Amino acid sequence: MMSENHAATTKDRSSVRSLLRLWPYVRPVRTRLFSAALVAIVASCLGLVFPLILKWMVDGPVTDRDPGGVWLGALLLLLLGIVEAVLFGFRRWLVARPLSSVEAAMRADLYRHLQRLPVAFHDRWPSGQLLSRATTDLMLLRMFLAFPLTFLLVNVTTILAGFVILLLQDWSLGVVLLAPVVPLVILCSLFETRYSLVARRAQDQVGDLTTVVEEGVLGIRIIKGFGRHRSQALAFRVLARRLRTTELDKARLLAGIWALIMTIPELAIGAALVLGTVQVADGGLSAGTLVAFLSTALALRWPVESMGFLLAMSQESATATERFFEVMDVPEEAEPEPSAAQATSAASAARTGETVALTKAAGGGPDGGPAPDTGGGLRFEGVSFRYPDADADSPPVLSGIDLHIRPGETMALVGATGSGKTTLTALVPRLHEVTSGRITLDGEDIAGIPRPRLRELVSVAFEEPTLFSASVAENVLMGAADADEEALSRALEVAQAGFVAGLPQGVRTEVGEQGLSLSGGQRQRLALARAVVGRPRFLVLDDPLSALDVHTEALVEAALRQVLRETTALVVAHRPSTVMLADRVALISRGRIAAVGTHQELLRASEEYAWLMSGAQPDVNSGPGVESEPGVESEAVEETVR
């Protein structure tokens, strides 16, 4: 859990240093924030004028029994109160809109950054942790900028101004009230250290809880289908109780510091009251001065007592800032700087593409099949791959992959589960970066192609289709932003997605979250339509027909053949019917290319391929790599395919 991994990291971090990282977002609205702080300081300091008016009233009109003076003093107090209220309302108006803009800017930056982070990052981070940072943490930061940040400054200024007034009225009583300052500073420092750790733990646990809720909602069909609602509820209850315990720890710390902050100044005020009463009785102090002194001391109670609450909110905000920048500090996918060599390579690739297009228009190669090898197409050269978070001494997922898919050719990629097929296809659009070696498209190294251009050249469809909470048209047209209605209709026809016409609003029908309002086969057909709508130069399909029935599969394959004639394609296949779409087949085994050839050639030459295509269950003496009557198995497979 994230709470266990990160809670201890806050100990050595300065809260002030963390909060200062917000400055780039605050800078555009700094004028209004500083103005709001100045207005709040003026309003708060007006409250310190009340005791001075009371002193004048007690020593003047009250002592002289002057009703007119009393009414004048009361009117002054009323006017000051109205002005103070108006100033605080004005301060609120000053900060409301700009701070909403700050929150919106931070949320937009976070979302943009998440879209540009490597896939490996999203593989490691629970989505609930990211959601809590984009919602709860940013809300905390907006509240901090609106209230605690301003009032920490306001309260400190008010306390300093108040103590100056107290010392000017009577220095001996002022010293009595200053006595608690040192112990309070020490207590606040200890509180800050302990509270920061608990606050971080609580916010990480909120992220863990959000993850469980999200998984429970998205996986509701599985939970209901297997009757696992009790176990899921138990898992939620455990995390909720853990969060409750942490929140109670926060409450205890806050209650403790608040009690001390309230008690110690009260004792000092009580001591000052006794000492001041003695001085008035002895004639060394006027009654008005004592009233003003005590009124000023009482006016300072809220600024002093609220420091615990403000410090707690500041700590939570510092933690929220750390959590926000933990994500923002992760490097985005680096984009290559275009060079002259790459420009030449790009021009050469374009010429190759034009040659391929002309060859296709003329009917492909001499036999009507794929174009001859011109050095273009999709090529893997010594490609190896290991996941970034894998141990350095662990074997790579892919090792020494050498494979060439000629321009206009369709190659099927076949292998056992876990052999590296999906990982290999993910390298082409650079969802992962190769560990060593290189991949070229029409002779151009993909490492030098900007990702936006690369993903215009390469279109993908994954085995697990992902749809978004949008209309059918919007989901399909994600594959080509500039595609028109004709291209949309063509793509749906290729994918045999005629069911769309029967939806309530046709292609404008909202498919709902994850497209769960559709069947698995319908989602897969829309994902296939999304892949082909832009007529990509290169097409990567990861078992795109696995959820289709045999009749629909046959129709899709017939339409897909027309698309494959216009592109260079790599298709992950598990069934002979899908393999038959390809011109050649590559067998991948344990992260290496074991054999390349036509379907018939591999059936005769590779027992592992024949075994994979047969769908037979291995026994103790048979299976991949076992020399046991390969001819019989191959003949059975050929008969099945026919």
C-alpha cells in the first residue's frame, strides 16, 4: 500500500519548503492574495482598537457620568464592528475566484502530466492514489490558500501588534502574558513533527480506500457473479477501520495541542488579572487601563488558540503538496530532438511509403501478394526488453528479437501464453521503450520519431478493448481525429459492427463507462473499427477477434483482408483462422523468435507451432519441444484449417 511506502518519507522534509513549491501556481494571482492578506490584517487590527475605546470610555465618560460620551463610544464600537465585517467579506471575495483558478490549473496540469507519463508508471501506481491526489489533495490546497495561509500571517501580525499595545499599557502585565510564548513555540514544533507523519499516513490511506471502491465498482459483475460481496465488504471495512484509527490519532494530537494552547494563555491571563487588580487597588493602575489590558488580552485569545488548528491544516496541505509533486516530478516520456539525419530518414521513409502504395495499387508483388523487400516495412533489430522495475539480474521478457515485416505484408505472431507476444506489440507504438536494439518503420528508427507522429503511423487494437464514456462515433474516431462520416461508416463495416444501427441513437449512442453496456464482442469490434478508421500505414492487432463467434469472425476476417492489403500489419493470433489472414507467421518462444515462415511451412517444420495450432492438451510425453510424431499432429492441424 502507498501509505506504507511513503508515510515515513515526510519526516525529513520541511513543510515550508514543500508549500513553497506552490508558488508557480500562486504567482499569477499573487496581487489579489496579497491584497486579501492586507485587508485581513487591517480588519484584524481594527479589533485591537476596541480595548482602546473601552479604556477611553471607562476613564472618561463612565468616570465622569457623561451619557453623551458613552453613546459616542458605543457608536464608534458599532462602526468599527461594521467596518471589520465588511473588510473580512471583501477579503473572501478577493480570494474566491483566483483560488478556484489555481485549483483548476493544478488539476489540469496533473491530468495532462498523467497522460504523458510512461505506461510503466501507470502499471505501478493504483488508480485510487491518483484520483485522491486529483480531488482530495487539491481541495485541501485550495482551502489552505484561502484560509490558513492568510490567517497564519494575519494572526502572527495581530499577536505582535497586540503585545506591543499590552507592553505600552503596562510592561509588567505584558511580561506576564509573554511568559507562555517559549513553551508554546516548543509544543507547536513537536506537534508539527508528529502531525505531519500522521497526516501523510491518513491521506495515503484515503488513496488506498479510493482504489478499493473504484475496483469494486468497475468489477461489480465479477463480484456479483462469484458472490464475493462479503469479502469485498470485509476488505473495505479493514481499510476504513485503518483510516478511522489514523484519523483518531490526528484528532488526539490536535485535541492535545489545542488544549495546551488554550490552557497556558488562560493561566497567564488569570495571573495578569490578579496582578492588575492588586495594582488598581494600590492606585498604581487606572481601572480603564486594566479593562483595556484585559480586553486586548481576550482579543488575542482567538489568534493564539487558532494556531493549533491552522498548523494542522498547514501540515495536511504540505503533505498534499508532496503527494501532488510526487506525481508531477516523475519524468514524462522524452521526445527526441529532430536532427538532419532523422529528417533525411523521414523523407526516405515517406518515399518508401509512396513506393509501397504504388505497388499495392498495381496489385502488390509479382504473385499479387505482399510487396518485395525494399528495406522498408516494420523491422525489429536485436530487440531486447526488460520491464523498468524488474530486478537487474532477472531474465529479459524479450531477447534478441530479429524480425522483418515487409511493406504491405501481414505477419501473424504466434506463441504460448507468456511468451512475450503482447509485450512485443506494445513496443511498436512505444508504449514501452526497448531495453536494447531498435525498431524501424520504413527504415526510420522509432526512437527518433515524435510520439504524436509515430501514433499517426501506427494504429493498435488490443485484446482487451477499452471504450470511454462517450458515443460510439467518438470512441471510433479516437483512431483518427480528422476522419469523416464516410471513414467512420467504412470502419464500422470492416469491423462488422452493424449492431450500431440498432442502438437507440445509432453512432451517437453513449456506450457508458468502460463500454459495459455492450457485449464483449461488440466492444472488440468497435476497438477494431477504431484501429482501422484512419487507414494507418502500420497496423498492430493483439488477437482482435478473440471475443467473436465463428460466424461473425468469418465476416470480420473477410472485410479485414481488404484493410490488410493497404497496410503493413503485425497480428497476434491464437487460432488458425486468424493466422490465415497473414502472409507469413513468426513463432515466438520464451521471448525469442523461434521460426518464421508460411503457415504450411511452420506446420511441417515446427512441432511447437503445430502443437499450438492443434489446440490439443499435452500429456507427459508430448508438447512443445518434444520429439513425438510431429507428422501426425501437423496433418491433424492442416485438416482442421482446411
